[in-house]
Amino acid sequence: MKNNISIIASTVLFSCLTNMVSAQSRTISGRIINEQGNPLIASIIVQGNSKIGTSSNENGDFTLTIPSNLNYVIISSLGYETKTVPLNGTTLTIQLKQKGDFNLDEVVVVGYGTQRKGDLTAPIGTVNMEEMVKRTVSNPMEALQGTVAGVQIVSSGAPGSSPSVRVRGVGSFNNESPLYVVDGMFMDNIDFLNSNDIADISVLKDASGAAIYGVRAANGVILVTTKKGSLNMKSKITYNGFAGFQTATNVLKMANARQYAAYATAIGNEAFVKSSVEKYGGTESNPAMDTDWFNELLRSKALITNHNLDIMGGSDKITYSMGLNYVKQDGIMDASNKNQKYNIRMQADAKVTDWLKAGFSAHFNNFKTYSPNNAAFRQAYFASPLYPVYDPSLELAKPEKFGSSTAIGMQSGFWYNNPIATAFYNTNQTKGFQILPTVYLEATLWKDKITFRSQLSQRYQSTHNINYNPVYYIDNDQRNDRSFLRSAQARNTNYILDNLLTYKDQAGKHHWSLLLGQSSREERWRETWVQANDVPASEEFWYVGVDAQGTGSATGYGEKGSRNAGISYFTRGTYDYDSKYLLTATFRADGSSKYQTKWGYFPSVGLGWVLTREKFMENQKLFNQLKIRGSWGKLGNDGIQPNAGYATIYSGNNYSGIFGSEGLTNGIRVPGYRVGRFFTQVRWEVVEEWDGGLDFALLNNRLTGSVDYYHRTTNDLAFSRPIPFSWDRVYGNWGSVTNSGWEIGLQWKDKVGDFGYAIGGNLTTLKNRVKNLGGLENIMNGYPEWSAEFPARIELNQPINFYYGYEVAGVYQNQNQIDSDPIAKKYNQQNPNTPILPGYLQYKDQNNNGELDEKDRVNLGNYLPTVAYGFNLAFDYKKFDLSVAIQGVAGNKIHNLNRAMRRKYNQMNADAAFIENLWTEEGSSNTHPSAKGSVAPWNLQASSFFVESGAYLRIQNIQLGYNFDLNKIPVRIFATADRPFIFTKYNGFTPEISGMGFDANVYPIASTYSLGVKVSF
């Protein structure tokens, strides 16, 4: 009886306990999908207890048991908006939206922290990484071209080269590159990264956003955060790769043999036309030899391939991420010309205790680049088509039988050298590796309120460059009688130690935060180089030393380097009332070892007003979000010469205190020394900027955008200026430059049934003006070799470095026009042996004084676009998607130095358009001179004839993708055309010219066509 009672009691108790447990927990299941209905791997965490969570599988399915008193789960997936979902039922289907341009809850990376996008008071540009990785480029910054308003990127075609990047114009004569911050480490570029490794890119464009970086922020700051795992995330493995080929686009068409022969005969160079015909056949009007030098110099197809493997995941306490990638890019120059790099990325974060986190990340980069001899492109423009690439009849040519212009009687010299030989006899390889380790500890001193973080970021880079020139002979000018080797090793060793104390709190509708920070940094760079002659051609002997085999006597040794250190203190405070009234204030004090003035102070403030949270906007249906912003701040640029203000010591025989006809003591010259009398205290340049902006979202968030007006002034502009009544020059902070303009970004996104589409664009205007030159009226500048003949000028109230010359009014059509023009008439009287003839350029007399003088030279335009824009289109239907990106600029000019070089080299070839448009008789052309006039000094002055529009519109990227499941594994295959078309009137390979816009035949930009696949496990 007792046993029966015990059994019954136990059964009742067990049933009660079971019911209690069942009542206290429940099991839910569901599926995570995207807007196209495709499954997503996502993290599912219970709101209120982050230790309870799971992740969906490759089919998007998940199962989770949770306490009954918790009623919400948080769903997150990389590239998608995080979503909080109520638990209504036990079976759920949850759809995530891809991150858009105006998700107020989206977290944006700012300096030393993050902020909600809705709380920003600064115009911070963000990048859609899903769109960025569609670009088949080896450099991540090229993928940003045309995507962020206010950021101009000028591409370079050579493998391994860096594009030039400008944020809101140019405000310095010294350094215009932005600061890159990769996971806390300061960098000069991000060439070493692979686009697939990047999780977020934020561009701090204005002073309010960038002032937290103080003396390094004048040219903007680009923050890069690499990928990380997520808590309670099931391990995810993703392969993303493509392979394709590059081909030169917009290839410059040169004059063929027939056109060149006619032109040469017209200007009096018929002798070498006859020589070519005698040697290679044909007639003087149609020579048999017709070499297309650009066609010979360029590969028809060059390989490019990119392979990336990502592994990421996490438990309730540890997250991890790892990336492996390989990139190989062959150059389109048919020579030793390529770049390849290997990257390894590792990251791990751990919750050591409830109050302490620790983590590390590391980037390992190994690269090898073969740099081309770009002089070959310049020579290909000059080279006559009347002689061949190879000429077996040249007995002295060795080791290859390259042809020579001297074989047909042309001049020798650099400009007439065989361009294929120039490219072939060149070995310039750079090998190197780079390590970027970062470690941190983060302690929670007061839960959800006060944290302290200490982070050490380091960089070590080592490079080894070998430049080898073998023995060869083509002609008496293009030759090398002794082999030459230069071996250089460089090392960069940098560190940054950041200590950050963050306090966040709220009271009712009041929310605030305070950041206190201290940072120490040191940067070291050293290069050592040696040279030798008579080194064998085999690479195994390419080293210099006492026991080096085959090495002749060393001809040179050198070493140079730099070292600087800095310490900084900074703070940032934010405040908002009901997410309606916003305030951000920052201040940074920077100390630097680079200058006599040791400390700089950089404040900023930003204000925001969210109108849509006001009562008077409650009943309106148009705007979902409307915010007004305003900001002001100061930034610094320490990219100018360090210690340049100290007294300079000059030495040499000119300063010797020993006089005499020989000036010798014991057979040795005795040098003297002189201390420069003039010097100043140099300090960093300071940018002061204000910005006013508007952010909006309307029509149920389908249309989003922003509008900004910015005005930034660079003060204490540093440059070298002459000292009156002296041969000395002195470097100091003398001038100022302003940049101002508008930035507009718009995006429309909608879905109709199974069809989704998005249309967006951005537009930037720029007005650049020089405001102060320290009392000077102007400064002359220009392309280094041609600054006297074709100058650029820096002048008050004009754009920086504008082209300076005469404005062409037309072409003299007949002798009557010449005789009736006071300028031409006077010139012919003074120069009877070289008179102006019909077919010569006519210059505008700006001041109508009847003379062509210095006062007739004017601003012919400059290299900075006044307008830059980008557009993007995206469509998806069921499992298909298509995207198109377009980019362009307008208002800028290019100085076509290729054509202008005819001033000194009249035997050179010309582009076909130049030849075809030459004046031949009255009425034939009013823009181009005659053939004879094209080599006359009168027509080869700096003028608008050589300045062309740099405007272009480029189809930047087209990608077609198809998404499907293969045995429950998500797969995406895609075909991409990168930079397939360009529309421009410029007579050159590319209108993208870096520097000041002088085109002396740059490396061409390539189009890329590829196929790729993305698979997630």
C-alpha cells in the first residue's frame, strides 16, 4: 500500500514538474529569407538574454528553445538590416531587408567608436559593400570610384599602382591624400587589402567628423573595418572568386605610315620617308613598313583573377573570423609587368568575464610587383611607323634584333628610341610583406555605462626592390654597355597605443555620451640601397657583396630614413533629446616631433534637428525622416616638410675661404660652408570648415537622400618662396586656399511583386580658389620637364595650378587676315625669315593693344573637375539580378603634353585625329594649324590648342547574377564587365590623369571581363 502511494505521488510530482518546465520554456522554429525569398544564414539571439541563441543553417532554418517570459528575438545577418521579431506563434518566417542608404538604426563607424546613423550630425559617407565587391579591381579604393559624394578617385592602369584620392578638392601644395585608418592603424593607402575582407568603410569628409583625428585629418579620413564574426553564429564558410581578362580600352589611334609619310614630306622630313621605302619597300606615298607601336606594346588580353575564402562564426562568448585571398593581375603592357598578392586575415574576440573582453586581429600581406617602364608609352607616341619592331639586318643589335629609328636616318635620342625595346630591357621588381597586428582589452567598469578600452596597433612592412638593366645595343643612343643593378631594402615600423574611456547614460528623453582618449604613436622608415655594374643577367646573381658572384665594383651605397613621434589627447561628447535635437562636440590636442611648434588644437561642433519628431510634423504623410545638420571645425595637415624651418647649411667650393687660381691644399680642394640667412618656424597647415546639410527619407522610405553645402579654407599653406634681393628661398606657412561646393545623393528603392529595383546617384560640385600667397602675386609651376614652355600658374582668386597661356581665336585662312592683324603684322616685320603664314594659329589680343605679350596670357582651365557624379541601377527578378554603375566628371581640363612636345621633336609621329584635322587650304580648318605650321615655333607656345576637355562618362560596372541552391548550398554565379565603355572627347588613352593633369602618355586604363562564383557553406 505504501509502495503504491509512493508510486502515485512520484507520478503526480513528475507530471507537475514536467508541466512547470513546459510552462517555463517553449520551442520555436522558423526560416530566415531575404527579399528575394532566398534562405539566409543569420544569427538569432533572444532579447533580454544574449546567452540564448542559435543560427540558421544554409537553408535558413532554425530551432530554438527559450524561456516563456521572453517574447522577442533579434535576427541579424551580414549585409542586412537587424530585425527584432515578436514571438507570435511557434513557427516563424522572417524576411530581412538588405541594408539601405537610410536605415536610422544602422550603426556607422566614426572615429574611435560607432553611432546610430539617425544620430549623426556630420556628413559621413558610407559604402554599400555588396556593391563594392562587384568591382573586379585589385585595389579597394578603385571600387569606390563614383560611389561617395565629395570623393574623387583617379585610377591608374599599372598593376599594383595606387589611385589618387581627393576628398572635397585640393587644399595643399604638399599632400592631398586622405588618412586611412584600418582597424585602428594609420595607413597611407589600403592597397594591401582585398575588398572581400572589408566589412565597413566610412568616409569622414567634414571637420566635424574628422577633427577627432586632428593633425592628420585635413584631407579627409577613410575608416576601414574588416570582417568579424558574430555571437551565437554557426560557422559559415564562403568562397568568392572570379577569373577574367583585361583589355586596353579607348586605345589611341596613331597616324599610319601613309598619313605619317605625307605629313613628314609636308614639313620637310621626306629624307627618312625615302630611306624607309628604299630599305623596306613601298612608295613614298604608301610605304610598306607600317608599325602600329601601341598595338605592338599592348597585350590583347591580360589575366586577372581573385580568390577569397572567408570563415566566420561564434559561440555565446567567442567570435572569430578568418580570410584567405589571392590576387593576380597581369599588366596590359606586353612586358615584365604584373602584380600578385597573398593575404591572410585573422580575428577573434572573447568575453573573458562578464566585465572583461579581449581580442586581436592581424593582417598578413605578401606581394610581388613587376613595374613597367612607362617611358615606353611616351616613346610609342613619338615613334615613326616607318621602321619595324625587329630588324634582322642590324648586325650590331644584341641580344635581340630590335629595330632602330636611325636605320632610316632619323635622329637618335630618348624620344625616338624603340619603345618595345625600352619595355623589354627593363626589370623592376618589388617583393615585400606587411604585418598589421592589433590587440585590445575592454573592461566594463559600470554595466551599460562606462567602459575602458586599451588597444595597441602595429605595422611592420619590409620591401626589397631590384632594378636591373642588362647589356644591350640597339643604336648609339639606345644602348647599355655595362649591366647595372640597384638593390634597395626599406622598412616601416609603426605603432599606435590608444586608451579610451567611454561613458553613456540617459535620463528620460535625454541621452548623452562622453569619450576621453589618449593616443601615442611612432613612425619609423629607413631605406638602404647599393648599386653595382657587370652583374650577370641570371637572377641568382642579383645581389651585391664582397663574395657576390659576377659582381663588378660597387658604384654606390646610400641610406636614408625618417622618424617622428606624437602624443594626443582628445574628447568627444554627444547629446540628444528624444532623438530630436542632436549635438556632437570634439576636441583634439596633437603633439608632434616634426615641427618647432609642438602642439596643435583642433575643435569641432555639430548640430542636428530631426523635424519629423516634432509635433507639427506628426500628421504629414510625405516625410518618414527629415533632419537638418550644421557643423564647424578645424583640421590639420602634417604632410608637409618636417623641420624645414631650421637654418640650412650650404657647402662647396663656391663658399671656400681659401682663394687662388687652383684653390687646392695638398692637392685636395677645401670646401667652404655657409649658413642660410633666412628660415622660419614651419608648422602644420590648418583647415577650417563649415558644413550645412539635410537628410531625408520620404514616400515610405522609398526615396532617401542628403544635400550638403561645404566651405573649407586651408590656412598656413606651406610652400617655398623667393627672398627679395637674394638667391635664397625659404619654406614656410604663407598662403591659403578655399574649396566649396554642393554634395547631393539620392536613392529610390522599391519592389513590385517579384521585381525589385533601385536607382541612385550622387553629384558633387567644386569651386577651388587661392586666397593668399603671402604677398606674392603668383607662383609658376608645371610639369617638371616642361614648366618653362607650358606652365601652370598659382594666382590669387584663381583655381590652383591652372594652365597659363594664350587663347586661340582661330586659324589664319589667308594672307589678308594676316596683314590686317596688328599682332601678325608686327611679328612678321620682326621675323622676316620665319613669318606667320596662312594655316597658323591666331591668338586673341586680350587687352587690344596690338601686341602679343604676357598680358594676353590667361587662365586656360585646370585639372580639378567642377562637377563629379555617379549613378547606379539595380534590378532583381526572382533568382536573377542585374546592376549597372556609371561614373563621370566635367569642368576639368587636360594639358595634352603629347602633342605639345612637337615644340622640340618635329620628327615625332602624331595621333590620327591631329593629322586628319590639319589645315590644308582656306576654310579647311579653323582649329588646327597646317602641317608646316604644326612645327613652327609660333604655333608651339602654351595655348588653348593644347588644353582639352577632361570630361568623361564611363560605364563603370555591369554585373549579371543568378542565385540558386545546389544540394541545399546557396550558390551565386555572375558575369561582370568592369569599365567596358567610356565616352570622352579627349585625344588620349584616358582622361584620368593624376597630378596636375599634364598627359605625357600615362599607363592606359583597362576594361575587365570576368566570370565568378560565390558559394556559402
